[in-house]
Amino acid sequence: MNDLLDTIALHFPAEWVAAALTLNLICIWVVIGLFMYLNRYTRKERFEFWTASWMFYSVYLAATLSLQESPATPWLLMSQRAAIGVSALLMFWGSLQLTHPPRHPRELVGGVVFILLWSAVAAYRVGQSLWVALPVFALLAAASIYTGALFLGRRSAYRATFLLGAGFTFWGAHLLVLPFLGPTAPLLTAAHLASAALTLFIAVGMLVAQEQLVSEEDYRALFQSATDALLLVDCASLTVLEANRAAEQIAHGELSGRPLAEVFPDLRERMRDHWDAARVAEEINRVGEWSWQARVPCAVSAHLVRCPRGEVLQIAARDLSHQQRVAAELLVKHAALEAAENCILLSDREGRILWVNPAFTAMTGYTLQEALGEKAWFLKDDNRNPALHRELMRVLHGDQPWRGEVTNRRKDGTVYRERMTITPVRDRRGVLTNFVTIKEDLTARVTGSATTPAP
């Protein structure tokens, strides 16, 4: 042991302690500058806490540097320990943003107050003591190792975070050793030089990892906010790795870990021949429409894509149940209009005919093909009533229904009396889009008005 200490003393002279502390302080401010930049760029609350944590650690280094010249100064001892404790709390708070909902600020304030009281009592009543310094160093070490573990846990998804996780973990381990070094100058010099190196390692890891992290968070936000159901499926086992909110709403539950054949039962029969992911994607795209859990019709597409997890099968599904219900309702309504005894016309905002029902053909003799594109009043009996023509023109620019009786001419030239209702149709913004016209033949009800050939 003595030989080891002599070797360390030979390579790290006692005179280097202040220089090592200064270098460590400079490296810490490099990290602070980087985290301030990332906070401004990403607007993530965790970077605010992490930046403040590194700032308080720099206060600890400055107080330690001052203690080299003024040992056992109570207020410097208090500043040193308080800065370490507050730095630990802020680092914990920043790291919790990655995995937990935000904590209430009063918890952080309570922790800071406790650390300040602990540091003040220890500095003015106890002085230099291992059992006083060890808890705050252990707290910061735990915060650093916890942060490192979070990043290491993401290394499979973000390979660059391994550097960041290793940096925080080793820096935390170094902090656990620091209180035991005591006043041994060579060991302190070596420890602070190691701390400076680890700090730069963390800075490099953060630069490398942050771009991947931001890209992944943007992707995840898009993934979760998509209105279509999205699944990421493992190519080897064909089980669901991840599903967005829209998919879980359709499924009414968690989908991760479930076999793809359980989501689309119609695939089960086809997959008995041990299909690979490429064959499954080809079959899904060929069929196009699949039943989700045998109850929800969906339009489905599948593609093999590469992501941080490696190659996965990405499946997009759009719920067709509402669309099919609307189509069925429209079919029923169309059948009702086709079967109506009264003549019904649909025209655009300019009055050009878009559709007529069979009753129109029976009343006027004109087929749908003959009426398409004509003005709705093309049946009007010449211009014998100019006042009526002007009134119909006003209807095109108004917003109130019009009702009245008019005389019109059939295709064979006979004239007839009809009751007509014109109703304007507007979209959700209130813009006029169409007119619906309903006609009722009054010829048989008009006394002595048998239809006569036109002159």
C-alpha cells in the first residue's frame, strides 16, 4: 500500500492539487455551457435541473479550492457540503423527468432546506468529519449512478447513450471514493484529474447522444399522435413490440408482447407455414382489408423498416367501421330518394343539375343523363312569367327556402302545373354549396286543366 501511495505521490505531486481543482472547475463549466445550450435548443425541463446541478457542483469545487488556502473555515465548509447536496437533488430531479411525472416543487424546496440546515450545523458544530461529508457525497453519487443507469437502459435503442451512461456511472463511483481520500494531497490530485476527464467524457457522450434522443422523441411524438393505428412488430417472433394510442383504443387494451396473429386472426391460417416477416407484409398489402381481432374492419398496410431497435415490421391500420356505417346510411338514404314518388333534384350553387331521381323522369320524360348540367329551371314554360324568373334568380343568392306553384313543360311538349320547394344547402362553415328541389305534379288537381299540346 505504501508503495502505491509513493507511486501516486511521484506522479501527482501535492503542489498539483490546486491546478487539478482549477482544471476540474474549467471542465465543469464546459459541461454547464453545453447543458445551457441544450436547454435552449430542446426546451426540455430536465436540462434546466441538470444545468443547475452542475452549477452547484462548480460552487463545491470553488469552495474546495478556497479551503486549500483557508482550511477549516466554517462558511466555506458549509458552502462545500451544501453545494454537493443541492447538486444531488437537482440531478435527481432532472433525471426523474425521463421516467416519472414531474414532482411537486415543494418537495425539492424541502430537500434544499434540509441540506442547508445539515451543512450549517455540521460546519459550525462538527467541522471536518467523514460521517458529515459522506452522506452528501453518497447522495450525489447515487444521483449520478441513477442517471447513468437510465441512459444505459436505453443503450439498445440509442447506441450513443452508452457513452453518456458510462460517464455518469463512473463519475458517481468516483464521488463515492472522494470523501475517503481525506487530506492526502496526491490522491486528491489524481481524483480531481480523473473527475475532469470523466466530466469531458460526459460532455462528449451528451453531444453524441442528444441528436439521437431528440430525433427519437420527435418520432415518438408523431408515432403516438398518429390517427391511424400503428404497430411495430418483431421480425423474428412476429409479436408486437410497441403500439400507439390509436391501436390500443381499437384493441381496448395493451398490445405489446401479443402475437400478430392474435391482432389479425385471419393471418393465423396463412402463418402456419412459418412465414417470415417479408412474406407477412406482402400478404397484408395484397389483401388490404383485414378484421382487427375479428370485430373491427381495417384498411391495413405493412412495411419492413429500420429503427433503433433494428429491422421491424411496421403495420398501419385505419378503422373502417365508421366509414362503412356512413356508406350503409348513404345507401339507405339513396334508396329512399330513388323510391320517392315526388320528383327530387340536386343542383350545385349555380343551379346546374347534378342528380335526379326516377320520379323526375316519370314526371318530365327527361332521363338523368339528359338533365345533367342543365339549369334546374330548364323545364320552365318559356318566359311567360318574367317575375317568376327574377324570383328564382334571387333564390340562388339567398339563404331561405322558396315554395310556390309554377307551370313547366315536359319533354313531349305538354305543359303541367307543379308545386316546387327549393332548399339551399350549406356546409359547416355556412358556405352555400347546393340546392335540393322537390316537385309535386298538380295537374290532376287543377280543375279543368287537362294537359294540352304546346303550340
